[in-house]
Amino acid sequence: MNKYGLIFSSALLTAALMMHGQEAAPPSVDLFPEQEQEEEEGSPTPPPNGPELPELKQLDDSFKPKSLGTDADTLQVHALWRQLKNRTVNDPDVQEAKKYAQAARTDLEKRKRLRNYYEIYYQRMSALATTPELKLALQALKDVHQTVLAQPRVRPTPTPEFSGTPSPTPSSTPFKKKAKEKHKKKKVHK
């Protein structure tokens, strides 16, 4: 029994020392002396947690691809546009709109149908575009195609007024002879 008593007493002694072990450090020891000095001065700034991180805008700018110049950017947009064009041309709705536009009987009807075709065509390409530069280029190309279809020098057809009767169209001016030709007599050959 003597052996068990010795083990029990040593375990009891070890537990007692462990309980008093945390009291061994004096209370005047400061683990974070800088923090207490700042609190005494009145500035509640927390200590830095690591290196200074850049702002979100700076991070976004650093991940944007760098420009190689205007010519290279133009070629890149053109290459992306060609890829979109190749993907969009095979779309069934676009093909149907193009066939419908080509089947028009009159020039006016064809221009109207082509406007519809370009609307569908560029809408599909814009939906597939990934960059804002490409979307702007697509809008510019669409505007060019739309303005080619307009014929500003052609006299528009008269539109009916609100009363239901069409407005009169101006008649052309009659051809006037020059003054010299008017008074000149014809020679008769005998």
C-alpha cells in the first residue's frame, strides 16, 4: 500500500503546483505595451494586422490587361468581332431574317427588312460580347449599317393627315424655254 500512497501523494502535489503555477507571473507584466501607451494618449487606433492593402480600385486596375497601343487594341476588337460574327451568322433566326430581307420585291421594302435583320443580328452579337469595348464597336457597326439604309435625298411618301385625307403632293415645275429659243424663228428651206 505504501506504493499506492506514494503515487497518490505525488499526483496530489503535482495538481497543487499546477493550480498555483498560473499565479507565478506578476500582474505588472504587459503583453502589449504599445497598446496601453496608445490608450493612455487617447488615440484608439488599433495596431496594424499586416501589410497595407491597396484599395479595391487599384486592385481592379492591376488585373486589367495593359494596352499595347491603339492599333493593337483595334486589331484585337476586330478579331473578337470576327469570332462573334462567325458564331452569329449560323443562328437560325439571323439566317431567316436575312433570307426574308433578300426576298423583298421593292427597294423600300428591302431596306425595312434589312433594318429588322441588322437589329436581330447585332442584338445577338451584343448578347455574346464580353467586353465593353466590343459592345461599343458593335453599336458603331450597327449605326453604320442603319445609316446606309436611310436615303435622305429620296422624297418621303406622303403621310395621311389626321382627318383621313392625304395631303397634296407638290407638283413639279413646268419646263421653261430659254428666252433666246422662244423668239427665234425657224428657217424654212425650199
